[in-house]
Amino acid sequence: MINKELIELQRSCKATCVVIQNEDSNELDSKVVINSNLSDEELMNVLRSNKEELSYLVITKIDEINADAQDKFYHIVKDREFRGYKLPEDIIIVLTVKNNENLKNIKQELHHFCVVAF
């Protein structure tokens, strides 16, 4: 069960993201969903193609990729940009994991920016 109030408190917060369980992302409206194993080119294409007003950038299954692959998401959260593409100021970055146990699979540097909302 996600804590929507805690998630909404992160709106417009710089260098922060929210972690929820994979299945809970269905409860979020107005979102773009990105699989964490997308290549940089695919990620850039998805970001550029979503011109509509979005509330959430959901990066799924962050716990299933290795620490090196998580680096790009660390920079997206920290800098709120990817390869020159700036994220909208009020978008909430959401990472998903399988369960509470898998929180340990999030790279430590990235985990420092995370608010767990389940």
C-alpha cells in the first residue's frame, strides 16, 4: 500500500525520489513509465516524446539492474536532467522495487535521495 500523501510531498523537491513497490505504480495517474534496463538512446527518446503535462516519471524495477546501470538514474535524480534534457520542475521521480527486502539492491548513492513510500 503506497503512501500517496508522502509521495505528493516530494513535488518540486530537488534531488529526491520516491520508492514504491512495482505493482503500486498502477495507482499513479499522469505518468510516464520507463523500464530501468532501457538503453540511454531509448531513455532519451521516451523523455523527448512525452510533451504532455506529467506528474510522475516512474522508473521500474530499479532493484533488478546492477549498480553501474543505476548511475544514470542517480544523475537523473540528483541533477533532474539527462543528456541535456531537463525534467519538469514539478514532476515526481518514482523508482519501483519488488519488495522491502529489495531496497538493499538500490545503489547507496542513489538510495540517499530516496523516500520510501510503502
